[in-house]
Amino acid sequence: MFKVAIIGLVMIAATLDPLRIHRPARLKNVELIIEYADKNNHDPYELLAIASVESNFNPRAISSAGAVGLFQVMCKCWYKKTGYKTLPQCNKDMMNPKPSIKAGAMILSTIRKKYTQCRGDLAYRCYFAGARWKKYKDGSRTAKKIISYQNKVVKTRQQLHSYHYKDFIEGIRAKFKLRS
């Protein structure tokens, strides 16, 4: 009976927090992202959605392609533009949440400003596959992955706008505004 009750509580918690942003290990990074977004005129819901999809809020995540950190920054492509002199220094710093958040937001802003095919929600395709994502033939495996990534980010952003998360996120934003 006790086991059934615990399983029931776990299932209820999972439905209330499917992104699990309330967990202490993730909460710190969630707060850092919201604080950075508010201070630097970025959409916190968008940045949270990207970090959720990219790394599940794990600042030490490393992809098989070599992307690093909360925002899975590809230092081999971005280290100079993010202000690093060397690739190893960029990779090392991206393991820390603050530089990763700053780089992820800068990359998103840069691709939106520089490339017309990266405006609005299409920026997520560019974030995932680069500005030349259109070169992949419709229906190809790569094109499907790119579209799937965009859809995941959009869906996650919508989840974050749901009443449960929205109240939580706005509460964190209010806390930072009171501190300022």
C-alpha cells in the first residue's frame, strides 16, 4: 500500500512539473537564466526553453558533437565571437552556467539579427543547425531533426507559459526586481 502511495505522489509531481525545474539542482540554473534574461532584455521563457531542450539544465552537459554547457554552445564555431582567444578556454568556461547563459543568449540574438532565415521561431533551427539549415532537403533525416528541435523548443516555451510555471517564473522575476 505504501509503495502505491509513493508511486501516486511521484506521478502527481511529474504532471505538475514535467520539466522538473523545481528540483534544487536545476532551480539554481533556472534562477540564473531568469536573472540574466531580465537584466539583459531577453525573454526568460525562451532562454529557459532552450536550456531545457539543450541540456535539461545540466551545466556540465557535453554532446557527442562537442557542444558544451547549459546552452550547448559549439565553441569551435563561436569561441571568437563570444570573446575567447582559445577553443579550450571557451569549452572550459561553458561548463559554468553564467558564461554559458551569456553565450547562448548572444548566439540567439546574433543569428536573429544577421540572418533573415533565422527570424522568430526559425531562430531555433539556426541555433540547432546553423544559418544554412535550409540546405537540407525537405523530408531528409537531418531536416526532420532540425524541425523536431524547433518544435521541442516551441512546445517547452508554451509549457513554461502555463499557469503553474508562469506563476513560478514570475515569482522569481519579482524576487530579482525587489533586490535591484
